[in-house]
Amino acid sequence: MTTKDDKTKNWRPATKLVRGGLDRSHHGEVSEALYMTQAYAYDSAEQAEQSFLGEVEHYVYSRYGNPTVTMFEERLRLLEGSTHCTALASGMAAVFCSLASQLKQGDRLIASTALFGACFHIIANILPNWGIRVEFVEGTDLSAWEKALSTPAQAIFIETPSNPTLAILDIKAISDLAHKAGAKVVVDNVFATPILQRPLELGADIVTYSATKHIDGQGRSLGGAVLSNDASFMDKQLTPFYRNTGPSLSPFNAWILLKGLETLDLRVARQCDNALDIAQFLEGQDAIERVLYPGLKSHPQHELAMAQMNGRGSTVVSFEVKGGKAEAFKTLNALNIMDIANNLGDAKSLVTHPATTTHQRLSDAERETMGIHPNLIRLSVGIEDVQDLKDDLAQALLS
Ligand SMILES: *Cc1c(COP(=O)(O)O)cnc(C)c1O
């Protein structure tokens, strides 16, 4: 939805997160109301007609829009500083709709190789069935982008930091190259969150979120969102696509996500502080082969990460233990506080073995190109006391 920016646009981020988009009913409820309704009654048949003609503003049906969902969209939109935001049922609904709504047979889409598993699947296996020509490039290699974009393309899709290896892609440089080739730039900004990185300010055209991750942050609800300043894309392509295909966000989930946004900045700051502390701690451990964390000086794109992500290294630390799969499993099984779970951005610290779970379906060769080795562990750092987390890791690495 689009709203006129008034006084709220001058609020600082923490205020926007708590109060942005709040639209109280005549009861004056302090906390956002949950409107669990499918449809909306009109005063008259004439009003219904006018509403369908777009002459009066009135909710029609909750696949099209819902007041609780609108409050969530508005709060996230204010934080991102975009003109448009559409909430959807999940992060994958956001990624799929943002690509499928704008691409047609014969179009060219270029994506970076290191992507979230389901994003890779959509681009590698679904879109080509519809005649969309797809190409992958190593995202950190600007000359590879230059080469791929020397012929026209309709869109590019990138994720930074990438999952699970935390490579950092230069959004501004890649966007400049893409625009010269006539391509729209879509950025999956889940790992950075809008607290650390605002891709639209760096030249991207469309941003997608899985709100399931940091935006909820409490591990309860699925959700997603697409944000952009491109009115034509949002109104003429994305909106009719999601309204007719159906992946709308449930008002109940929007109500949960609204509360999640209230504490997003507090949680992400604490998670990043904890993550840096843990990454530094792991770098000094005998049982560790390698630590991948953009906040460490040893990270190959450390300086770019600091400049692009508000001086922070993100909330996820990936690391390789000495040995192989057996040693990685031993470490995971010995953890007492952290849960083995396939999620991230949660207040609880969660660990994942990417090679056998999120990236299991890839071939050994594909995993090797992506740098997903059998000894790699991904740790989504929570907001627990960091000393307890380091103690947990220390005892698990000794086991
Ligand atoms: C989780 C995730 C998604 C998918 O989000 P869902 O809400 O699970 O559909 C997409 N991209 C990235 C980077 C993710 O981490």
C-alpha cells in the first residue's frame, strides 16, 4: 500500500518501529488491533460499486488487503524509507512474486550463486520451465557481473550477506552494472535486516524479506514483504499478481510481526554484538579450522561489509571445525543451550549443519562451488548472555 508521508517520516528508526503505521479504531486501543475478518460490509450497494471503481477507499476482501496487514506494511515501509510495501505470506512468497510478476518467456535473469536453498530452486528449476533464461554468476566477482551484463537482461537477483557462507556483495557496484544492462535489481535482504542495510538507498530497485526471521524474531510466525520505490512495478505487476494468485499475509501473522518490529533494532544490535564476540572467541580455538564472519578483519570483504552494513557484521556466524561431518555433528550434539534448528534471526541461538539439511539436495560439486563443506556449521546468534553462549561452544568443542 502507499500512504502520504507526513510527520512520521521524520521520526528516527526506533520511533518508527514502535509507532509507525499505528491506525487506531474509535476505541483508542493502545496496542494494534487484530482484524480477523475475510470481508468488509458496505453502507450501500452504491458504496460497494464506488469502492470497486477505486472512487472511495474501502477494504474489499482480505486477500486484497486487511487493516492489520496494512499497519504492518506501513511500519516496515517507514523503516525502509520506501514509497511502497506489500506484505506476503512468507519470504518465499515475496521472492517468488517479485520475480514471477515481472518476468516472461524469453526474459533473462541473472542471479548470484550463493543463495538461500529455496531461492536457488525457484531460479534454477522453476523459472526455466516457463522459458525464462537463467544464468548464475559468482556474486563477489564484479568482472563476472560485467561479463554477464554485457547483454541485456530484465532482472538480477542477489543475496548479501549470503547464506550460509556470509559472502558480501557490493550492492551499489552491481546495481550500476545492472542498470546499464536495463535490468531491475532485486535484493533478498534477510540476513542484513533493514537495521543494518537499506538496499534501495544503494541503488537496488526491489527488496524482499522473510519476516519469519529477525522481523518476528520470536520464532512464531511466517511472513514476507516486498518493498520498492518503483510505483509501476508495485501497482501494475506485483499487486495484481499476488492478489490473483493468493499468497496474502494472514492478519494474525501481521499482528505478531507488528510486535516483532517494535524490538527489531534492540534485538539485532544485541545479536550483532554477541555474534562479533563469539566470532572472535572461535577464531582463537584449537578445534576450529576457519571462522566466516563479515565483522572479522580476516573476512575477505570485511571493509565492504562495514561500509555497507552500518559498521556491523550481521547476526550469523559460520565456522568450520577441524575434521569433517563427524566432528561437526559431534559439536552440534554436544551443545546444551543452542538448539539444532533450521531457522535464523530468532532470539534463541540456533545451529544448523547446511551440508546435510538446507543444502542437502545440491550435488557435491554444487556444494563445493558454494563453499559448503561437511565441517561447516551455521550459528544464528540469539540475545542470550554471550558468556553463556561462549561457555556452551567451548565445552562442545572440547567434547
Ligand atoms: C528464510 C529465508 C527465505 C525464505 O523465507 P520463508 O519465510 O521461510 O519463506 C528467503 N531468503 C533467505 C535469505 C532466508 O533466510
